[in-house]
Amino acid sequence: MGALMLQGTGSDVGKSVLVAGLCRAFTQRGLRVRPFKPQNMSNNAAVTIDGGEIGRAQALQAAACRVPPHSDMNPVLLKPQADRTSQLIVHGRVRGALGSGNFREARGTLLAEVLESYDRLRADCDLVVVEGAGSPAEINLRAGDIANMGFARAASVPVILVGDIDRGGVIASLVGTRAVLDAEDAAMIRGFLINKFRGDPALFDDGYRAIEDRTAWRGFGVIPWLSAAARLPSEDAVILERRVEASEGRRMIACPILPRISNFDDLDPFKLEPGVELVMVPPGRPIPAEAAIIVLPGSKATIADLAALRAEGWDVDIRAHHRRGGMIVGLCGGFQMLGRTVADPLGLEGAPSAAPGLGLLDIETTLSREKTLRPARATALGAAAEGYEMHMGETCGRGLERPFALLADDTPEGAIDASGRVMGSYIHGLFASADLRRALLGRIAVAGSGRDYHADVDAALDDIAAELARHLDIDGLLDLAMTSTGMPR
């Protein structure tokens, strides 16, 4: 069994996409490959085959390996639900909450469980491709680290450091990382990659050699800007598009960017539709009046996001849109917001509280301790779709008598009002169904493209793997992975 870990000089340098591309490239060589991220922080998550949840990026990486996602692929997941508090998910299950005051101490106790997941994965495959989090240069966080060098050293996994040339300063970021690491951590790094290069890579030859000379690390290649990455599911809120104007001739689907927005990759399939423009509305901007559909997305803290929605004046925009005859779709937390009330008597998202919803659906929601995590097959708007449920709320009310969908076992799900213009569902991933997108868009006089979202993502992974094979020393990376690991700890 081999293993290789990609760490970065900072966040958003492209580690997740590169791990996915390498997973696909090595899988295409006939290897049994598995992705692994010791610790992730994201509110975009996916349900696993064993009934847990992991970060969306690891689910995508599992798809790159052509295997179902499993909770061992991301044993520790932190889901921010307040400014200084995150829900703690271990081995796919909620274990409680971590605050800034106890985070460092608590995470150090999780290393043994991280290694348990890693050992189970590596026993079941030929190669594990590991993704770090943030940067090992954050030496103020080194004590108790399980995400970067703490894991790499404990598991004896060689590290490749990724630098992002597009943001500038890539030589300093790589050389500077080498300078601040202690000797034992630095010894784990066996090479580097340059990511997101635009233009002629020969222009960077001198810089590439300077990095090799100053770090004594081997360069494994310069990766061009990977345009196919835009076709992959979104994971981090930092990459949300912030356009607020629709292209001429397209109908607009608008989604407000709530502070604790989650699973906004639900909207990615609309990017396949040439007849619509998906607009993510940032704080400080009104929801455009020309929107044909407003989507209220998932939320990690529904009551807090309801307050933020009102503070932005978006509730006024939504009601005006409704009066004009516009459509409104609520997904998971957004579904809860459309009801009459949302209550959190147990204080699961903060202090015990309750708040009025938007009152557009005749439902009421009470947040509950038990988390629903399950795949879902359903028929909605006359079309078949598949997705998953991931929520901690129980919803009741007369509005449920008019369900949005029927599950495969004929259980009613969600709600749709008498006008057919306000609808909500707990099911994530519905709009990956081309038929369901076509049915929804038909209500705003747009013809759906019929494109298969999952096939498009799979083709994008193939395109990225092909680019990596052209620009990286794939054989060298594989040799490093296979010769530097595998000894018992």
C-alpha cells in the first residue's frame, strides 16, 4: 500500500481539485485508490454509504476513485454554525460542538481516531491520496495538529507542497514555508507543485529552479489553470460567484449568500442550463427584482440565518418577489425558513430560541438532537430524482398535506403551496436530475437542456486527470507514494 499527501502554502490553493485529479489519474492506471482528509472544515457535506457524513470534496474524490463515499475518508469534519463554534462530526456522526476555547485541546485527542480510519482505508486499497487543510506554515497551530504535519508524521506519509502562482508570491510562499517549519516537519516534504499557472510555463523556469535551490525539494511540475474545475461541485464559500446581473436573454435564478450557507452545491446543476443565469447574491446587495426564481439554500444555523436575512432586507425582497408571482424554492434550512416558525428549544444552534419564519408555507419546524442522514429517491414535479437528506429538524403543519415530492416508498416529502409557486424540500441534490430541472424551468418558460450533471462532473474529472498527466511527473509521484510508506508504525 502506498500513500501521498498534498499540503498547501495556504487555503484555496487547489488541493481538493488536485487530489481529485490524481485519484482519477491513478484509478485509470488500474490502482485501487481512496481519498483521505484527516480534518475538514466545511458546511458542504455529503451522506456516505455507511450512513454518516463527510466533506463534499471527499465525496467528489471518492467519485474520482469510482467508489462510494465512506465516513473513513474524512474522519473529522467541523461544520461552523456560529462565529466561534463548530459542530463536531467524528466518523460521520455528530459528537457535539467545539468552541474556539477548547478546539486545540479537543482536536489533539482525535488523532487516534483519525489513524484508525486511515488504517482501515489503506488496508482496502493500493494507494491513499491525502489532502491537508490550510497550511503547515501556520506553526501557531502546530501543537495538537491532526490536519497537516501532525498526521503526516504520525502516519509516515510523504508530503508534496502545493503553491498557487495565480495569487502571486509563490516563490516566497514555498521558500517561506520551508523556513518556518521545524526540521522534522520539513523532512516530511519531498517535493512541490506549482498550481494555477496562466501563460507560458517557460517564463517560470528560473523561479522553479530558485525554489528547488532554496528548499532542496524536488519540483514535480507546473499545472496550468484547470478550466474543467469550474464543472466540479462547489465546496468552500470562498469560491462563491458574486455576480448580481443576469446575462441578456437568460432568466435569473437568485440565491442569497447567507452567513452560514451550506450545501450550496445543490445549485451547481443550473450552470449546465444555457437558458438561465445562476446569481449568488452577496451581503449588501438586494435580491434582483428581475429574478424568476429565488432559492433559499441550506443553512447550518437556520434561526441565525433568518435573522441575517432580515437584517439584509432580503425578506422584503422575497415578499415582493412573491407578490409579483415569482417562484421560491427552499432547500433544507431554506425550506424551514419558508414556514411560520423555527424553534430550537434545546439550543442546538446556540442559545435556546425561536423565530418567525417567512410564513409562505403552512409549516412549523422544531430542531431536534437526532440528525437525519440518508439517501433519497423521489418523484417531484412529475420527475424522478435522487439525492440525500441531512438535517436536524422535524417539520409539521397543514402545508405538508400538499407534498413537494413522494419518496420511493410513497412517503410524502416537503411542501408546495396551492399556487405551485412556493415549494420546499429536505432533499439535497435534487437538481442533478435533468428531468426535474426541466420540469422546474418549464414553469418559467425555459427549456431544460437535458444534460446529465453527474456525467458532466465525471467528464471534468477525466479532463483534469489528463491535464495532470501532461504537466506533472505522475510516475515520480507514484514512485514516491509506493516507496516511502507501507512500513508498520
